[in-house]
Amino acid sequence: MKKVDIFKKLRSSGLRPTKQRVEIAKFLFDRDTTFHFTIDSLENHLTKKTTCKFALATIYNTVHAFKKAGHLSEVDVRGKKTYFDTNITNHHHFYDNETSELIDIDASEVVIQKIPKAPNGKKIKNVEVFINLKN
């Protein structure tokens, strides 16, 4: 991703492009593959991969601004952990209980033949298949 794209992504999220936010955005979006992370794991990755110092609040606020702007999706692992996903397309996940790793499953690889009707007054927002793995 070009530097100008990083600035656009930050501004479209309502964020001023500070040095720390630019580094967070580069780390999240300047990659070839999907990245799944928790706030804590992102902090660990940033500490190892960059020379910037990051306040946890800066990471938290930046990630949530990206989510609110639609640049990240949020994946709740059965109330245990909240992951964020750089893949915002409609897709499904494997979850490895031993390694706490999320792995994407392309939506076309899952065939859903029937889903129940939503309760009265509700609409189905999306359907996500979540497959738990073990050794």
C-alpha cells in the first residue's frame, strides 16, 4: 500500500496521521495476506517490528476507529477473545484452540442450504461459519 493510501485510510477513519498511527496502519494494511489479531497481540507485534513507542490506548483507539470506518472486522471467539481481521469480505473462520489462531475460509467453500427465519422484528445481518479445531 502506498504511503498516500495509508493517509487516506487514517483520514477516512477520522484519525490524524501521527507517526504512531501511520506505523499501525502500515503494519495492518501493507501486507499480502490477511492478518488476525487481538489488541494485545498487535501491541507485541508492533513492539518487535517497529522502533516507535506505542501507548496501548493509541493502539486501541486506532483499531476501533478503523473498525468503525469499515477497514477492519471484529470476530468474537465465543466470549473468550475479540479478534480483528483485515479481511473485511464475507468469509468464515477456522479457530485453532491450541494456538488461538484464526484462519480464513473463503465463503465459496461453505455451502449453507437452509437457515432459520429471523425472530419477529429482526433481520439477519450475516451468517458466519466458525469451525473449531483441535490436534
